Amino acid sequence: MTTLTLIGKPDCHLCDVAREIVDAVVADFPDDAVAVREASILDDPALYEQWWEKIPVVLIDDRLHAHWRVSPDRLRAALKEHTA
């Protein structure tokens, strides 16, 4: 199973947009293909230190996929590659 991690924080407009894109793209895959987890930079000082100026951040299997803006087409292609 591929793990997609969305790093953001509450009340972040770009994070809300990224979440909508992630949800829509992941819905195209079988239920057991992609596990989505969310993490807030406000809950983890290490995440804050690493990502505070780049949120939202999308990791696929703990590797950086995108930050600031998430492209649905690019995300879909990356997930297809990881789940194949």
C-alpha cells in the first residue's frame, strides 16, 4: 500500500484546496491502494521546522511529491507509478 501524507495546518486555504485534490485523486484508486494521513505543523515541532514555509506539503511514501500547489494530474500519475 502506498502512503500519502498531507502536511498542513488548520485555517490554511491552500491546505484545504490540497486536501480536496488529494481526496478526489485518491477516490480514483481502489480502497486498499493508497492510505492517506494528515499531519499538522502545529502539532509537531520537527514538521514545523522543516515545512512551515512550504505548506501544504504532499509526501508519497515519505518522499516529497509537492508543496504549495498540488496538481491533480501530476499526483494521479505519481500514485499510479507507486501503486503499480
